[in-house]
Amino acid sequence: QVQLVESGGGLVQAGGSLRLSCAASGRTFSNYAMGWFRQAPGKEREFVANINWSGTSPYYADSVKGRFTISRDNAKNTVYLQMNSLKPEDTAVYYCAADPPPYGLRWNDKEYTYWGQGTQVTVSS
């Protein structure tokens, strides 16, 4: 069992930056691939970014590529999402999720077993 707790959300102006953190409990964090997803009001949850267990292979949705960076620190059981050049369309609740081995499709939310409660990100124009 893994528990995930996101933090770092908030209100920011367009063009600004935020850094989200997701702290995981449990001793097997380093075995999990980790992902970030988001859900805006009235929209379906969408993939944002994924990182493999070792942190060597990040993967991004086209909508955030070049602006967001996913990273992880296995010693701290934490995954991060650095968000730069934020746009109003980035406004959503952001969720982190854990995908235990055997790993599934990185962009598919159904592959992830554990989810955090979410943190709100609001970008004003």
C-alpha cells in the first residue's frame, strides 16, 4: 500500500511558475513509475507527465512539453513537477499517481494503482 500526498498548488499569474511535490509513504517507492495527471472543471482527467522508477526517463504530454519538468528523489520518496510558463489552460486539480511493476502505458490513468488527493493549480490571465 502506498499513500500519496500532493502539495505546492496555488494561484499564479500567467507566465509564472509553481513546483508541485508528491510525498509517498512506504519502502517500495523506488520501484514505482510515477505520473502526474490533471483534471479541469467539466473535463476528463488527462495525462501530464510520467517518470520511470530510476528517474532517467521522463515522458510528457505534448501540451506541457518544454514547460514542465518531472523529477524524483527516491531517497526522499518524493516526485516533483516543476511548472514554468504557466497558462490559464493549465488550471486544474493536479494528481500524482503510482504505477507498480509490471509497468503499464505511461499515459494511461487506468494503469496507475495509487492516487493522491490532488492539489489545485489556478493560473490567472
